[in-house]
Amino acid sequence: MAKYAYQIVKPIWNRFNVAREADRDSNGGHAALVQLQAYLAQREQPGDGRLPPERELCETLGVSRGDLRKALAVLEKDGRIWRHVGKGTFIGTRPISETVAISEIAGRSNPSDVMRARLILEPEIAREAALHATFDDIAGMRQSLAQTRAATSWRQYEHLDNLLHRQIAQAARNTLLLGLFDVLNAIRRTVVWGRLRADGARPPADHHSFADHERIVAAVAERDLGGAAAAMRAHLQEVERRLIPLRQAAE
Amino acid sequence: MAKYAYQIVKPIWNRFNVAREADRDSNGGHAALVQLQAYLAQREQPGDGRLPPERELCETLGVSRGDLRKALAVLEKDGRIWRHVGKGTFIGTRPISETVAISEIAGRSNPSDVMRARLILEPEIAREAALHATFDDIAGMRQSLAQTRAATSWRQYEHLDNLLHRQIAQAARNTLLLGLFDVLNAIRRTVVWGRLRADGARPPADHHSFADHERIVAAVAERDLGGAAAAMRAHLQEVERRLIPLRQAAE
DNA sequence: CAACTTCACCATTTGTGAATTGGTTAGGCT
DNA sequence: AGCCTAACCAATTCACAAATGGTGAAGTTG
């Protein structure tokens, strides 16, 4: 299966070998490097910048695998290629890390950081939601709102609260903002992990969040951009205010 | 392979069926729900909170798969279980994904989404930076600023521009905001990948970004919170304005 | 003896195909 | 009209083989 097209480079080992001075030692590696550079230079670009496997390439170039690896190591240090076990050898710089570890960020963040980030992101997301929400979005929010009031346990309430906030983020119709919201949310849940409320089996009927949430959804439904943002900001500030005594009690 | 131990619950279908009033319709779903709740209640916790597959469980409980699925849907909506195709059904809340794939978000985002998100995040990050930046932070920004002016190629300029914006985010002294900035930045680089400028070998001396950046850094240095946010917002809006003709030219 | 060559082995990744599992639909039945 | 059954669909998991860079041990050569 010859996926990758490449041409054979005639060995020019001897030419360079005898021409250089004081290379009684380690000239093999240098010759392989020259061979490899010549190979790369005359190589056409197949889009995918993958080189043949070492075991093939060393035969193609007429050098041993050890020497080829020395040459490849030089090019890798220069940033001209990058390698990975099981993947192969590729031309160019190593691609940026494809994934972000939630726990890594969460481990260096505290609840205050989380609250600050929420206060920055979520009001503006609510503003976008007020601009882009569909009727179905709003209907879904109203349904969650009603279910939130009917929650019979804090656990169920927090699940529904989560759902409502995410519905708002989804209504913003911006997958990137939704992605950032999800990242922030995952970190929040990691940071406040285990911080359960024990003061009552279910949220009281006059819990501030019910009215807060209603104001937010109402503003979104009325396409009141500023009102949605303000309502969300007020809600989060109230949540923050209630969080402080909890933290003090934990000390 | 019976990985999961569970006991058979004797059908109590009839008891509930005849006891309820006015349930000539849709009592099947309710009976299945009661069966399922009884099953979950008497079930011991095997650490792994996995339930048997639907096809087994409906036989065990003596209900049809359709009714079982209705009951499972209710519990899922309550946040008591979570399900996923190919994985199974599990007790508890859906686990948060430990890693977020950049390309997954980037693949569903467009440059407009990116710009909107930047306009939301970065001005507020600049505000935080104005509040928390140390002298070393500001000195580093000024150095990057000077290097940006001295860039000899667009590629080098963009590298330094990147660095400056990240220094600002770092100065906010909020690892969570910095993490969100990094995520956003990685997505931005993926979305606009390959959108290279061909109109000149290096940025012109009167490029708007130079003055923009100077205003931002100056506001941060003077601890002018609102000024830093406003300067960053103006900068990004200018970037956005310059982006539009590029997009039109691409059509 | 020092360097090179060759070979074997290791850890990671990729690819493939079968089996599993939640989600959905069509047909028949009560 | 609603329920049941069966079949199918799509996503996931699992096991296994092949591919690939990384490493070291033995033999070879000058």
C-alpha cells in the first residue's frame, strides 16, 4: 500500500564523505542528513506532510536506520519536522494541542475566579440569546422554569437550574459561546464539587432564583437585550452574595 | 457475561394498575415507572452505576421495552439517571467530560462567532488586567509592543500580537479566564487557519494595531479599568471591520 | 576499541470487524 | 388510539492485528 509518493534519491554519500575535513568520526550521520535534506528538497507536497516510515526511508536513501534517525533528530530540533510513536514523521511544526483538560484549569482556579468569569460571560450570552432565541427555545426555557419551581429536592433543582442556564446559552445560536459556556460550567462543577446544601430537603418557594430566572426568560422573550443581560447579572450577583456565608461557615 | 448483579422484582403491576383512578389510558407507562423505581430502590450499589441493558431490564421487570423507555425518560429528565447510545444507562448525573476537543468546537464555528466571543471576553479581561497587572506584567507588555513594531514579516507580527494579547490575559490573574482565553484563541487559530495576508511582506508602520495596542497597555498601566476595556473593544472592532473585505474577496 | 549495522523488542497509535446498546420506525394487535 | 414486537439505525466498545517511532543487544568492521 504505497500511500505516499516519493522518488528515490541517488546516493551521493561518497561525494560529501570525502569532501569534508576532519570527519573521521560521525560522518555517517552527516551524510545521512545531506541525503535526507536532498530528499526533502526534491519532494513534492502531497498535502499530508507525512514522510515514509523510517524502515522504508532508510532503504530508499541507502543509509542505515540509525544514521537516518540521527538526521531526523537534527531536523526535529530545528522544527522542520515532528515525530510521534505510532503516528509517523511529518513535515512542519508540531500541531497545537487538540484537547484542553478541564481538571488542569479547575485545579488552579477558586470559586471567586469562577464567579468572576460567570459574571463576564453569562450576561452577554443572555444578551445574545435575547437576540437569537427561537420560539422553541423560549418554550423550552419556560418549561424548565416551571419544572424548577416544582423541584422536590436540591439535587433535582440544581439539575434543572443547570439545564435552564444551558438552554439560554444554546439559544444564543453561537456554538463557540456555547462551547465556552460548557467549559466554564464543567470547571465550575469541578471547583464546587461536593459543596452540597444540607439546609432543607427542597428549595423554599420564595427562593430568589425563581424570580431571577423568570425575569431573565421574560427579557429574552421580549427581545430586551439589555434587560436580559442585566437580569442575568443581577441573578449571578445574588448567587455570589449567598455564596459568601457558605464559604465563611466552611472555615 | 453477567457483569452486573441485580435482583428480580416481583411484578406488582396489578396492584397499582387497579388501585389508580381514571388511568384507562397510559397506565402502562406509570406501572413501568413504579416497577423501575422499586427496582432501583432495592438495588445495591456496585460502584459502577450501570443498569442492565434495556432489552434485559424490560424482561426482568416484566414490562415492554416501550414502557420501560418511557419510565427511563422520566428518571432521566429528573437527573436521576443518564443514558448514551452504545454506552448504556447509568445512575446519577451525566459526568462532565474531562477534556474538550478544540476542533470539535471549531468545526461548528465561523469567523463571525469567533469575533463575537472575542468582543465579549477580551475587553473584560483587559479590565481585570488593569486591576491586577503587576509592574512586571506591564513591562512585558511594553516589550512585546516594541517588538511588534519591529516585526519584519506578517508571520512574526502575528506571533507577537498573539503574545501581547496573552500577556494581557495573564495579567488578569485569573487562571480560569486565562484558560477560557486559551481555548478561544486555539479555536480562533483553527477557524482562520490558512487565512494568510498576501498584501505586503510586513505590517505597514501606520497599521492601526500599533496605536490600538499602545492605548490598551497605557490604560492598563494607569489602572484605568474602563479605559482598558474600551480600548480593547475598539481594537477588536477595528480588526473586525478590516476582516469583512477579506471575506468578501474570498467569494 | 569505537562506531556502525542489523535485528529484536517495546509502547503508542491506527484500522478493522464483530458485538453491544440506546434511539427510532413500521407493522400488527387489542 | 395506544400498546407490543420486531427490525433497523447510529454510536460506542472491545479484541485483535498491523504500523510506527523509540530503544537496546548482539554481531561486524575498520
